[in-house]
Amino acid sequence: MQGTVVVVSTGGTIAMRPDPATGKLVPAVSGDELVELLAWPEAPPLELDDFAHVPSFDMHGELALALARRVAEHAGRPDIAGVVVTHGTDTMEESVYVVDRLLDSELPVVFTGAQRGADQPDSDGPRNFRDAIRVAASTQARARGAMIAFAGELHAAREARKVHTSGLQAFGSPGYGPIGHVDGERVVFGRRPERRPSLPVPGRLAAVDLIRLHAGSDSRFLLASVESGVSAIVLEATGRGNANDQVLAGVRAATAAGVAVVVCSRCVEGRVEPVYGRGGGRDLAEAGALFAGDLAGPKARVLLELALGAGLDPAEALAAEAQ
């Protein structure tokens, strides 16, 4: 390995210790301390960027957009090998996708974190951090977009989802599997995810709500979203992309008000398609809803935040993204 790796630290469990007064886990470890915890004299040269100190459940909105801008700035530099972002696991799948969709560089960008705090003797943070640095410094990782390195696995930004609340193997890519692995000192890739052209960096993020449907859902949340002034609504519908007649009425009201409605599935694998009637996907499509293919709900929301914030047409953005 050679070449400098920039480490952008944002907080998260990997940088948390218990507050002495309350016992609550809070961000308390700087980027410099994270490097010290590595105890890795042979590590490639590291440049530290202490971007933020927040838990990932508070990494959203303008802060997430600012993180993407910062990472893009580093990734555009000719003097570095790659970028590592240390981040909490709760919303890592969203932040890595924000970065990926705005990334206009072949340099590796690797997110990682931990499920156990920095104070625990068996914390998984140092191992994940070492793996992420190895990947960011690897020439094999170039032109694969942003990714997550966790528990020895590498997951593409578009496909990665948090699959366990506390287990060390916290991330998976349902329907796809990892794109590679870190095996000791070796970085091994099995496939190359398809990259979409990067989106323009928006001046702001559009307001987009994510609503998960259930048996007996009605139009209340849809109507409340429309009344609040959102630009778009993502429906995590059932199965193939279905709802019911009550939700359908809310979709009609939303599209009539100029609010884009995008349908994905609450299932973890498979695509949505407009097939069924009686409030099912075919009726939703006839009411003006768009379908997101195999894109997960949180990712569809991020895509719309970015695309609408940049003034792009949501149907065109989805058509370019959906598989």
C-alpha cells in the first residue's frame, strides 16, 4: 500500500465512550485518537479531517450534504490514494449513498464504523478501520464508487443496508451480496457495481417524506405530508408495490397537488412493478405514482432529495437509477 489516505471522521459508535455523568454513549474520540487505537505502525500515510462529532441518527439534511461536499473535495485531489469516512451505523447506508451519487471521481471512498464503543476491549472499530484504510489505499478499489467496509465485507453504496441492530456483521446487500472482501492484508473484489453518472451537487436538499405502509394503511400520513409542503413522498408499499383504495385516494391527492409519489417495497429483495388492481400497483401508477425498481426506501428518498434539490425531473432521475 502507498499513497496518503484522508480520514474524515464524523463520530458514531466507533468514536463513542460512556459519558461519566450519565453513562450514555456519546461521541468522545477524535480522529487522532482513532488512529492511535489502530496501533498500526505500517499503516499508509493518513491525513485527518475531523468533520463532525455526532451520532449517525443525527447525521442528516444539510450536515449530510456538507459531508458529501467535503468528501468530494478530497476525492478530487490528485495527491491522495483514497478517502475513509468513519460514521455511525444507523444511517450509514444513507450517507454513503448521498456521497456516491454526488461523487465525480474514481478515487475509492470507504465508509466504516463500529457496533461496539471505543471503550470496549473487544470493539470492532479498529479492525473495521484498518480494513477501510486498506481498501481506500488499494488501486483495485478505484472506479467502484463509494462503499462500506464492515466485518471483512465490502458493500456497494446503492445496495448496502443495515441488517442487524447490534451484531458485528451489521451490513448486507440483500439480493446482491458483497462486492468484495478484506482477507487479512488482501483486498479482493468479486464484482464491479454498475455506476450511474454523478448528480449535480444541489444547493439544498428537497423535502421528501418516507412512509411505510402496513395492513390497513390509509391516506392520513400522505395528506399530512402534502399539507406540510413536501416536494415528494416515498411509499414503502407491500410486496410488488401495492397499497389499498384508501392509500390510493391519498396518492391521487398528492399528485394532483404536484407532489411526486414514488413507490418502492418494504421487502428487502426484488423489484416493484405496477401489476395489481384494487389499490395495487397498477392503480397507483394510473394515479401518477412512479416506481423505483429495486431501490430501497431510504435510498429512493435520498435520490429524490438530491435530484429535486438540483431541479431535476424525478421521473428522469428514477429512470436513470432504477435497475
